[in-house]
Amino acid sequence: RSTLFPYTTLFRSSISSIIDISNLFGSAGSLKEAYCGKYTANMHNAYNGCYSLTKAACGPYVDDMSYAYYGCSNLTRAVAGERVTNMAYAYCSCSNLTTAEFGPNVTDITYAYAGCYKLIGNITIPSTTLQMANAFSGCSNLQSINGNVEYVRNANNAFYYCVNAVIDWANFKWANLYDGNNLYSNRFNGTD
């Protein structure tokens, strides 16, 4: 049930002109599809806990996706739009997520994909990224991680248990890193 509509069962959501949908459909367990409106900018916690959600799309003006799809365990694909800057916890615990794409302006991916153990393929982290603590923690099926990362401040546990991923360390400068504790597990297969 939705927190906004507690006595309504929702199967599909299409919002055309609402700018802020933060906390709108949290825990709407039967919601299967979600499409943000053209002018939506804030998706903070919008679909958190919508465990039946299988399809989702964002509008072109979304900049805050923090916690947007947290725990949406049936979601399989994640795409962040070009204006998205905050993806903290956006897809955390989306256990069936297999593909993910970043927009070019993302600054915070803290816990963004933590616990997405079915996430496969290659990840390219945008150069704008500043925070990435636990970003891919537990993504044991990732194949490679790369990007031109120079300004990251916090990368604590960022690649923890990414045991099958190969990281192109040449593009990770770490000039501003203040927390890189347990960056990856001791079973990591990265290149030096």
C-alpha cells in the first residue's frame, strides 16, 4: 500500500507535471510500472520499497534520485538521466538489477548499487563523482569498473566484494580521497 494512498492498490504510476514526487509511492507493494513526469526534478524516496516494480523511467529534469528505488527487488534495469547529481542509495538492495547506466553529472553514488549482486557488465563512473562509499559493495558479478575519477572524497568499501571485476586503476587518481578504508575485499581481482 502507498503511504500517500493507504487504501488504494496501485498497479501503474504515470505523473505528467509534478515537480517533486519525493516520498510519494513509498512501499506501494503492488506498483509494477513507474514513469516520472516531464518536469519531475525530485525523486527522493519516491518508490522506496515498491518490491513489485519491474519497469521505471525518469524524466529529463530529475536531479535527485536518492533512495528513489531502494529495495525494489524486481527492478532489472537502472538508467540515470543527464541531470541527475544525487544517486545515494538510489538502487540499493535491488537484488534483480542487471544493468546500470550513469548520467554525466552524478556527484554522489554512495550505496547506489550496494547489494545488487546480479549487476553484470561494465560500469563507467563519471568524472564528476565525489562520493562513492559502498557504491558497488556486494556486486560480485560486475566484470569491469572504469572511469576518469579524480575528485572522489569518500570511497570507503566502494568495491567491497566485487570479486569478479577488473578495475582500470590508471584512471583513479584519488587526489582528494580522505576515506578509502576497505576499498575492495582481499579476494578482489583488480589490476594494478
